Amino acid sequence: MNDQFLMDTFFSCGQFSNKELISINHCCLAKQFLMVADICSGDGTHIRCDSILPNVAPFSSNFIWQQEQLSHNDWRIWSQALHLAFGPQLIIAIPLGGWLRHPHQPTVHIPYDPALDLLYQPGHHGVWQVFSKLPHALVTNSFMRYTYTRATPVVPPTAYHIAFASPGPAQMVHFQGSSPQPIPSPLASTLSDHLLHLWKDRSWPLHSSVFPDNGQAAAQAICSGTAHGVCDGSYMSEASPDFATAAWLLEDRLLPNHDLCRGITHDRAHPLRLMPTALNYKASILSFWQSKDFVHSTELSLDPLLWDVTIRVLYIKPSRPRNSLLVVQFMLT
């Protein structure tokens, strides 16, 4: 909870040039960092020291990352960016809450049993290595040392936290806090049910939506980069003075006659409050956010990995005065 993309964090600072943002992004790729959760302590309160240091190799990730060749200046900008974004003490102003999904670095984000004060690190052939804190163990400002004690085939159900614990010397790990792990919700029978559960506060785009084959074709088109979204909005005072209408459609450019999914919604707005041009524009914006929310919800729900979807505006096609048709492409990055 309270997590966000690192590049969004740096961009929102407004302190960096485009060239500096490019350097920062290269550093994120080199360190294999995507979210604020990737660089902070297990309890989500501060930025870890290893996140700053260029000589600390990235931890094992479930994602595939490209190789980066960085200069000393890139790393200097990276260090400055972290201190500008999070302050001299690298404190997260609004601490992150419990995990909403399992992190992509399974070797360092590991189960923790706060009742027994035990860490469980994944080993070979499904066996878990158990680490415990010894009496008089070294405690620093940034970590506590835990040592290997035994192996077990299962993680006890009481281990309901996810901790950050980096490798240490001589079968030890450095424990840096923990937060509650995701509580699995009952599986929804349909994609529509899942999306309604996922977006309880923003379910309005789904009320008149259609998802053929339970969204499987849409997910495949997003994976292959052939998914195009078309969305439009309109306000016609003569036909319906109290409503503006917004619609969206997701299609595969390789299957032009097949709709992957579609939806329509109405927005109530009295004509005396907004001019027709403003209502027309508002409806168009609503249609775009409908399609964006659906795509992000779909790709996150149909795959256990945390994908990042790029939304690229292909063109804006005028359809009539004061109106336009927005065409966008969805692809994985």
C-alpha cells in the first residue's frame, strides 16, 4: 500500500531535466528497481543503503531486465535523486503499508514469522531455510543479523509477514523489517467479477461492459503488442440533455472484425452547469480512462507477474466538429 513507480516519484519532484531523468531510469534498470518497495526497508519506512551503492549487485528478480552500461555521473545523479526525493535521511514520508501482491525479488523478500521471530528463505527442491536471531546478535541502525538454524519443507501458516533480508556472511542474513503479506481473496468466476472486486470504488466502467472468452484474447493481444483501444465520448443535448455518453473498445489489429471487449457508460451532468463543448470533452476523457483502467486491471489479474503496460497515443481522428476519436495502443514494457 502507498507504493508507486520510482520514475513517477522522481518525475513528480520537478527537480530533474530530461537528461537526468534518463540517467535515473538507466540506474533503475541496472539495479532492477521498479517500485519504491524495491528500494526500501521491509517495514516501508526508509530507503535502504544498498539501493544507493552502485557496487551492490541487483538481487534475483522474476522479471527480465536489460543490461546497462553506466557512468560515474549516472550514479552521482542517482544518489542525488534519492536524496532529493526522500530527503537527507532517506525517510519515506508516508510509510508503505502491507503488501498487496508478492514482490518480484523472492530471494530477499521472504516470509517472516513475527511470533517466533523466524525468517524463511527459499532453498532448493522446495525446502525452506530457517533463520533465527541469536542472543547478542549484531544490531545496527539499518539491519539485524539472523543465522541459519535448520531446514523445513513448509512455511508455517503463522509466517504472515514478508520481510526484506539480504545475504550476509557465513550463512547469515541481514533483516531490515517486515510488513503483512497479501491475504488471498476468493477466486472470481469471471473476469467481470474479478474487476468489480478489484475496483470497488471505480467500478462504473464495468456496468455495461462485455468481456468475450473471459478476457483471454484481450490478455494475449496485450502480450503480443497488438492490442489497440478506441474510445470516444459525446454529448448531444437534443437527444439527451441530462447525460453525456462515453464508450470504449479494445481490439486486436490482426483481427479487425473481432472485438476483444467493449463498454459504455453515461455521465449525468446538467446542461446549465457545463457548456456542451465541455461535456463533450468530459465524455471523451471518461471513455479513455475506462479503457485504461480495464487494460491495467486485466493484465494484472491474468498474470502473476507485475506487468507494466505502456499506453501510446497513435492518433486523434476528428470525427465531427468539437469531437474526436482517440486511438491508443497497449503494449508490455
